[in-house]
Amino acid sequence: MSTLNDQHYIDKILQGETNVFAVLVDRYKDMIFSLALKMVKNREEAEEVAQDTFIKIYNSLSKFKGDSKFSTWSYKIAYNTCLDRLKKNKKEENNISIDEFSAHLIKTMDNALSALEDKERKQTIQNCLNLLPGEDNIILTLFYFDDQSLEEIGKIMNISANNAKVKLFRSRQKLAVILKKQLEPEILEYYDRAR
């Protein structure tokens, strides 16, 4: 992959070299598709959302001011495109009660996860993330897997960094509840094998 920065390609596109847009698409297609898939939870729709996102990015390229990273700006467009799609489809998402949550529960989950092999752990976390409502799944993915800062997440989701911090905390609580339900049988099986 070329080490030239995004702004170089944006400038070329705005000067009329439209075929250069393929470089930006190639650079961000996986990131945008995985975001879309996590939110709409349907592969075909996620592909459509990703295409719509790139059309919007291309049409809005002249509005990119550079006050945030291009990836953050692109994420925001993808996020809003997903929200529009979800509103259009009027999908109802299951909410998870966080009444069961406690600090002890997170510590228990950390201990339980360390008992699993690394690959199993990643797959288990991914499976549990997919059980979360779209917004919770997105914020955890952005923060932990895509290394986005709270400020960047705030820009993507149109909220303040403090609001992003609160949402991240609540999403972690919900994930802990799901992990507890998913992992208890595996933990018992693990300890039975260890005897």
C-alpha cells in the first residue's frame, strides 16, 4: 500500500483525477464494510450501505476540511448511512438489562476469558459483540478493535467525547452481562477437563 497520505489523493480527485478515488476505496473498504455489518447485521445490506457510503464520501469530498482524520470523517458518513438504513427498515433491536452488572462481574469475565485460548477468546468476544444492539457493538469495536479515541468516536457518532465515554461504559456493562451468560458453560467445562 502506498504511504502517501489521504489528503494527497483527495487533492488529486478534486483536481479531476477521479480514478484515484479507487485508492481511498481500497484503503477503507474493509473498515467501512465491517462497521456496516455490525450495525445492519445483514451481509447484503452491509454491502449496499458500504457502496452508499463511498458514493456519499465521493460526492462530499470537497466538504472534507481536514479538521479530523479522513478515516474518522469516513466512519462518520458510514455510521450515519447505517443509521439511515436502520431507520428506513425500522428494525427493532433487543435491549439487554444491565441490572445484573457489577464491577465484580467484569473481573470474573476477565479471569474467565484468560482461561480460553487466544483465538477462542477473540471469536467468543466477536460472537458476544454481535449479540449487542448496533450502537453498543459499534462503540466497542471502534474503541477496542479500531483504536479510535473517545474524541474520534464522538465525531463519528455526533456526540461529545464525554457522552462517548458514558456510552462506552454502558456498552461494556452490557457486554459483561452477555459474556457471563455465554461463558459460564464454557468455564464449567474447562474446569471439569482440568480435574
